[in-house]
Amino acid sequence: MKRLAIVLLLALSVAACGRKEALPKGAQTAPDAAPVTDKAGSATAASKTLAAVKRRGVLRCGVNPGLAGFSGADSSGRWRGFDVDFCRALAAAVLRSPNRVVFVPLTNAERFTALKSGRIDVLSRNTTWTFTRDTEDGLDFPGISYYDGQGFLAPKGLELQSASELTGARICVQSGSTSELNLRDWFKARSINWMPVLASTEARARRDYERGVCDVLSADISALASARATLGDQGAHVLLPDVISKEPLGPAVRQGDPGWTDIVRWTLNALILAEELGVTAKEAERLRKESTAPEVRRLLGAEKGYGAMLGLDDAWAYRAIQAVGAYNEVFDRNLGAGSALKLERGENALWNAAKPGLMYAPPLR
């Protein structure tokens, strides 16, 4: 009897597994999981933004109207700068030419609206990656292209040693920016009274400072270096030693298109990896033919199949590097020793440099 009971119990268990359990009234079953596809058939290859850019034949890139070193049109109307070069690298990767890009100058207030509305395909405009922008504002930040922080530019004649001496000071800052929020938090935490002089644009804040409307200018340190480079007597102005925030700057895209996010992310990573692997714009062609280093060959498209994972051809990174150079070439030309700003690499040095920084890209494998 005991053996018969066990057999019956097993039979009932098998039968129960073979039929659907009755659901409570009003309950709904979950939809079947989507089938897993290989990478070539993934969201990257199916990116709506990529399809639109290819169909249009031009990349629309949102940039700062004028921030020395980062973006601005020269006397001949050609756009130049650190953020501009990234747009050209992306156009080279996607459209096979760094010239297939239209630069759309955007103010601080209109940049996110332009991106979310589809007016531009990517925003490359000294923009800080923050929690709110990455969640509530519906943006994605594929990576960090420049590690920055907020500081203060002051007349040398004030003989200031620290921002803690700014009690009662008038401080020029762009309204509605993270810089304004950071100032309010920093001074409140230290119970220091100050007077904000708000400006609608970065350029207006710089002009107000130059005209003496305020005592001190506060913005990202890179922007302050840019502002000082435009002043008549650069030596009459100093950057205070205080850094009151972390400002990770990088390109931004719309949420909901992970394939396009991947393309933007890996174009940036390709430039960083190029520096790490010793690939320059001048040497890219030779190394593509002659290098035996596996990661160099993958980066330059000598190993087949990696471009398809992005919905691109295998030479995507090779073209980006040939167009603008490795990360160090882009930095030096626009912000570093080869520019008017003469900025040190600092945190933007490679992780394995003699003076290590924070710049790091995942391996391409």
C-alpha cells in the first residue's frame, strides 16, 4: 500500500507540472521572453538613430556656441575644439567621413530640449553627467571625455588664497547650471554669505566678470581657463586652489536607443585606447597593416567582425582615429600644450601614465 501511495503521488505531481495552474480572477500572465539574438542582430544594429543618421547622410551634433578649447568657429567659419573633434570622430566612424557633420550651437537652456526632440543626434557640449540628468531628464551618458571640477577665477590684485575668504563677495555664475547649485550648496555648508550675480549664458557671465560687475567668476575649471585665455591680460587673473565639485563631462544621447549609446561610447573608448596602445593619426594606417598586437588589430579593423557588433563596418575606429588622432592628440591640440589654454592632463591622464589619471577605457575584446 505504501508503495502504491508513492506511485500515485508521483503521478499526480507529473500531471500537475503538465497543466497550467488556475489564476485568481483578474490576474494576467507575463508575456513570453523575447528570443535572444546574436550581437549582429542586437539593438545596436537596429538603432533608430543610426538608421536616421545614415539615411540623412549627416550627423547633427550639438555644441557650445563659443567656449575656447572646447568648441567655437574660427575666422573662416570652421568649427574647432575638443568637443568638436569628438563629433568629427563619430561622423568618421558612422558615415566614413569626418566632414559629414553639422554643428548646432546650443545655449545651456536649450541643449537638452534639442537632444530629446531629435533636433540633434548627440550632444557634445561640456555637459556634466549627473544623477538627475541620467534618470529624470531621460538622457544617457555613454562615457566621460573630460574630468573636471568647479573652481573660481579672481583678479590677482585681490590677493585671495582660498574661496573661504569670499564672505560677502559678488560671484558671477550661469543661472540654472550645476555651477549655480554647487555654489549654493558649498557656501551654505560653510555658513558663508555671498551674492550671486546670475547670467543667462556662460559668455554673459564671462563678460560680467570682465566688466567688474562681480568680484569672482565661478564655473568648471576648464571653462575658467578658457575665459582667462580670452582676457586682455591673462596674468592679472588667477585660479583659486579650491575645487568644490566633481564635474564628469561627456557626450549625451537620448534614452531608449541602446545601440546608438554603444556607438557613441565605443567611439570615445577607441580614442582613449588608441593613446594607450600607441596608435596615432599618422601611424594608424601602418599599424593596421603591420601590427601583430591583437588589440591593436581589433581596434583598427584588421581583425574582422567587431564592427558588425556595432552595426558598422570593421574600419569604424580606424577612421575615427585617422580623422582626429588618439585622445592625447585631441587633448594637446585643443586644451593642452599645443593650445592657448595650456592645461595639464591632471585627472585626464591615462590610468597607467607616469603621473596616473582617471582616463580609462574597457578592453576591446
